[in-house]
Amino acid sequence: MSDGADFLGTMASRSRARSLTAQAVTPARELRARIAHLQPAPSLTLGRFDLIAEVKLRSPAVGLLKPAAEEDVAARVATYAQAGAAAVSILTEPTRFDGSLDDLAQGCRALGPLGVPAMRKDFLVDSYQVLEGRVAGAGGVLAILRMLPRADLEKLIDTALELRMFVLLEAFDERDIELAHELVNARRAQRDLLLVGVNCRDLATLQVVPGRLDALAASLPHDVRRVAESGVATAQDAARVAAAGYDVALVGSALMSAADPAALARSMLTEGRAVARGARTGAGA
């Protein structure tokens, strides 16, 4: 791939094909009818510093993390929740991440009794895929700010908000963050359901860009929760992003690769919260 637009463009094209195929089988009106009979998804509850733990079987940057045949999604998400994760992100993209809507549904069934919401993480291109996520049990979705025309992006976001799903708005640079400000300001009555995150991967190489999280933190909206995406692999990393002003860390590959993911999640929360508590105490002194 020559640049980040190639990667996102390819993923969007594949996602659009999946959506059109699904719509031909099950129209949106049928999904909405199913949603009308669903119990509400667990609410996202955030404190001083929190973790969105991720189920990701494959990473385009790293390769295979867990063979699908060997992974127990329900057990993993329960482990994350019991370790203190505020939400669990579940990949549903099949071609580069080995994800599926079935993984999402399994995860949601396990998380429901624990009161922890799941987020559908994918290269979503339309509101139909938001409905799919909600039917599977998800309480939130990812929206990649630079991937869609403004009108399509707003429709996707507003469909999620209508369903009382939280939305993680994913930014890569200052221009994306400017758009995030506009989207949040236009939805101030629903900002409790909006999060803004910085993904610190380079879209051309898919490698983490050192310093991007720190460089962009101050530009993020201050009246919504700010999420550090990628680049958080240790408890020390969690402390660093908390010190930079992030309220949440989204962690995937490190937890998938850890021998003891629960212990890693707990240590991240402990260190991040210690820094966040200190920062707030200092600010109030």
C-alpha cells in the first residue's frame, strides 16, 4: 500500500461489500424490528482512568495473535471484565483481523450479566452496520473520522446515538480532531455517549508512531472522555497516557499476547489511576 488512504479505502470497500450482502439477506427494517425487542445493552460507566480491552485475533501489523479455533471469546471477555475493564472492543472485520459478528454476539452474551458493554470495532461505512452491532448485543461502535464523507459519518453516529450506543470517534491527526470538535459540539446533549480517541498508528506502515498520543492530547475536546488507542502495552504506558490527559486506554495486542491478561489489565488500571488521581489532586490544590 502506498499510503494510509489506500489501507482505509481498501477496508472501506470491503466493508461496504459486506454491508450490501447482509442487507440483501436481512433489510434494515427487520434489524430495527429485532432491536425493538432487545434488552438495553449495559451502559458505559467511566471513572478516573479506565480501560477498553480488546479482542483481536489478528493484527495487520503483528500478524496472528490467537488462532480463531483456539480462542474462547466468551472466556476472554469475562476475564477482561473481571479485571476491571469498563468496556470490551471486539473486532468484527474478517479479512485482516479474523473477526466476525459471531465473535461480537458471543462476547455480548458473556458480558451482559457482568454489566460491561461491548463495542463493535470495524471499518463501519453505514448505519446498517450499527444496527447489526446492536442486534448482536453491542452497546457501542467505532467511527473512523477520516474514512467517510461527512454526511455518511453523521448518519452513522446519529443512528448509534438514537439507539443509546456510545461512539468512539477515532482521529489520526489535527484535522481529524477539528472534525471531532464539530461533531461533539453539534451533539452536546448526547456528549455522555461520545468519546474521542487518537490512534497512534501510521496508516501506511501500520506501526505505532512514538509521541503522537502526547503531541495530540491537548488538542482533543475536554468535555468528552479522551481515549489513547494503540501504543499502550505496559502499566508504564498507561501511566504515561494518563499523565498526558487521556481518560481511557484502548488496549488490544498487548492483552491478546499477555500470558496473564487479567494481571496486565489490573496493573494498567492501577498505574493509570494513580497518575490520574494525582493530576486531579494537583489541579484542585
